[in-house]
Amino acid sequence: MTKISTLLCRLLGAILLPLLEGLGFAAEKQPDITMLGQRVEHRATLLAIDDASLPLRKNLGLYLSKPKVRAEAVLKPSSFGSGAPDDLAAHFYGTVLQDGDKFRMWYYACHWGKNPDWSPRLMQQVAKASYGPLYQGPLCYAESDDGITWKKPELGQVLFKGSSKNNALALPHTVVSGAIVIKDAADPNPARRYKMTYQFFPEFSQPTVAEYGRQPSVALAVSPDGLKWQVIGIPFRNQFVEPSSFVKHAGHYVIHYQAAGSLGGYFAEGGTSSGRTGVARITMDFARWPDALAEAFALAEPEDKSKRGLSGDYDQAHLGVGAASFGNVCVGLYGLWHNANFSQAFDQISCDFGLLVSNDGVKFREPVKGHRFLRREDSLVTPVPGRDFNTILCQANGILNVGDETRIYHGRWRNAAKRAEKDDLKHYYAEVALATLPRDRWGALGLHPGANEGTVWTAPMTINKPGCEVTLNADGVQGMSVEIADGSFALLPEYSGANAGIVSAKDGLDCQVKWPKASLDALVGKTVRLRFQLKKGDHVEPRLFAAHVTVE
């Protein structure tokens, strides 16, 4: 290209680019890191449990962690018969957010006996004589300075059994569950800063409220502060949607929920009814959702098709995926629901947690198939003296990193729901519990028994900006080194062998890797892979829980 041609190109660019930007054709901002087809900002988290980010290994196996459970619940319902909106149960089909210097919780309550102060419209939705005396709803709010000790503020929004001094949220639906909330900092409209999906149950209405339909489904709500909510839509009217979590990941909004039997628009192979199965809805515009779903996570159905379905005597995936996004990866839980006949033996049902991971926020997989990550006996619901009720663990928007720990807020549900004939329904109960791990330590890659060294490769990634650093969340870092190869596995001499990156710090959550001969800035714009090497020695057994690639 001649000098004149070059000058003309620059001149045209200077003229046309501002014009195109003014017409809405602005150039897309380059991400800090590109990996697995994702645009990653600031930090890529490579978890040991993520076999897409860390796909190739030799002499290394996965060692899953066991979370530590706080025996005492962090939030309990109000005392039975107190007249509070949650005087029967405080269900964590809900959310915990760390919002500035405050922790905030949204949950759904159950109360005993009808609220006589409902407006005519709300009363219409519980008018069927068959409904009660256990009532689902309303959605409620709590807050905390530390996430351990919670207060139920007097919001003054709902008149409930003679008082508005309660923590109930005003919504247009009476029978509700699933207070699933995100804070969407990227939305330019402050009135939509907080977004919520919740389930409502119109089937108890008499007469039917036409705009609500007849099937339990999900409503969309927005709020400027997380307290005063405006419902903006019912995207799947007359379609069963029972949400388990709501996340924003890779620019998409995702509602996770369960389908079961023939409910939820999902069938098992061969067109048969399914057991409880995780499915998802996805959109890029919170107000507009395509009417299509994806299978998010499913357990095996019986080969005998006659044994499949909601009441099938086999393990099922309860409520769908309870997911949390950590930038380029999602971690989730599902309820490992030990099923029994729904109408005849519901009280025999119990539920544990299985662990899941995903890269797109929709399709989830188990790092170890069938592994019970948290057993119900390790997080038992508050018991009733002299009685033996099963515990059902419940997951939602409850996984978050706080300082040096990962917190797993979850629900514990006392399964007394189907024993009304024994007057056991009053023992129905739910509370919010907490389990913890050291931050991001869901599991580790460690040497096979008898192996002295092992390796694991990352998926290819492109570092698009300078200022990159690599840190390890690991034990036994003295036995670890990190080499860099191009996208075709050819090791780069400046970053491998004698020039491999090493850690001089002690074991920990953020151990910085340094290369002695070259800067990572020289790799900007190139596609590379990292190779982690673990070796035995006179140090703690090497265990790699996670690696972080960060662009400051």
C-alpha cells in the first residue's frame, strides 16, 4: 500500500467511524480475555471441577471438598401463631446478595390461616374452599451486616392480620414462591436495577383471573431498590414454571426451573412423562423471552417407561439448577430428590445436594456423577421433639464469594406437608441455613495414588490486553510450576522448562505465579494454553483448586 493510500484510509476512517457510531454501529469493545467462545472481563476463573476450562490431564484426579455446615439456621420463621407472614416457614427458594456494605435476603414465607386483610383482588386468588389452612406467600425481605445475623425490617407495605409492621413485599399475586433476585448493574435504567422472577399460583382463584391464567408460572418484576417492585410481565402464561434460580451470565438472562411429569413443556425420551428435571429459559432482553426451553440438567430415567414420572420411585433432580455466575463459569447445586409416591407417601421423600458446573450458564454437568456434595444428615432441619420428619434441602440464588470464603445459603424444609390427617401439618417448617468452603475450593486436582508428578492443560485463551497475571488457589505450591504453550500445544521457550513460572509465596487462595525471563505482556493478542505441573516433594501434597488469569 502506498503512502497516499494509507493516508486516504486513515482519513476515511476518521470521517466514517464517528458517523457509524452516531448511527449505532459502534465498534464492539474488545474483551480482556477470550476463552471457550466467551468474552471475559477482568478475570477468568479456572476451577478444578471445570473440565472444559481444564480439559486435558495426566496422573491427576479430582478430589471434591466437603463444605462446613453451620448447625444453627441463619434465618428462622417467626413463631407459630404469631400472626406474622412467615409464622410457619421461611423458605429459601430465594436469594442472598452482598450489596455494598449490606447482605440482603429475599425469601418466600408460609403462614397459618388466611390473612383477612387481603384486598378483594388478593382474596379472590385464595377463594377456593379447598385451599388452606397452610398458605404459601408472601415474599419477604431480610438484611444483615455480616450475613449471619439477620433482621426482618418493618417495610410497611402489606397489611397482614391487623398490622403493617412486617417484612412482606407488596405484589399483585397472593400465592407465591421463589423470590429469585439479581442486581443488574449494567442496565442503564435505574428503575430496573434489581430484577426478580417469582412463581405465582393462580389455580386457587375463584373466579379465575384471566390475565394470570390457570397454571403456576413465573412473573417478572423490576425495582430501583429491591424493595418496591413493579411486575412487568408474565412471559409464559398458562405454562408451568417453578424457578430455582435466575442468573445473568455471558450477557444472557437465564431462568432455571424444574419440569416434572408432563408439566413444564418437557417430556422424557420416547414422549413419556419425566421425573423432576432441570430446564432453562434464556433471553438477552429481560422483558421479552422466546417461548422455548433447554434441558439444563437431567438424571437418568428408568429404562422401563411405565415407571417414569412425577411419582416414580427413583431419584430425580428437584427444582432445577441453583446457579451462580462467576464471570466465565457457573457453579450450581441440584436437589438429589429421593422420590416416593407423590400423593400417598410424600412424607417419605428426602433431598440431598449434587454439585454442578457450567460454562454457558444453561447446560450443567456433574464434576463427579452421582456424588452427594452435601448430605441432608449434615444439614438437618430443626427437629420436632419426639418426631422424625425427613429433611429436604433446597437450592436457589444462594452461592456467593465473601472475602476468603464461598458461602452456600440453602433451605432446610421439614417434610410434614402431606400429614394433615395426623395434625402434622402444623409441623410443616422451613429455615435458611449456611454452608461454607474456603473461596473457590469446590474440589482440587491432585496426584493419583503412586504418581510422583502430573499435568493439566487449559483450554486455549487469548489475552487481549496488557497487565495480565496468573494466580493459583492451591496447597503445596512449592511442587507446582506453570508453562505456557501456543494454541497448538507447542511450549514457548521463554515461558517453559527452566523458564517456567513458579510461586515463591506460601500456600493460599491467591498465590502469584512469576516467570523469570519474560513478561506476559508479550503474549497480548496471541492464543495460548497454560500447563500446570504438580510434583511430589518435601512439602504438602500439591492440590490445585483453581487458577485465575486476571487483567488489571
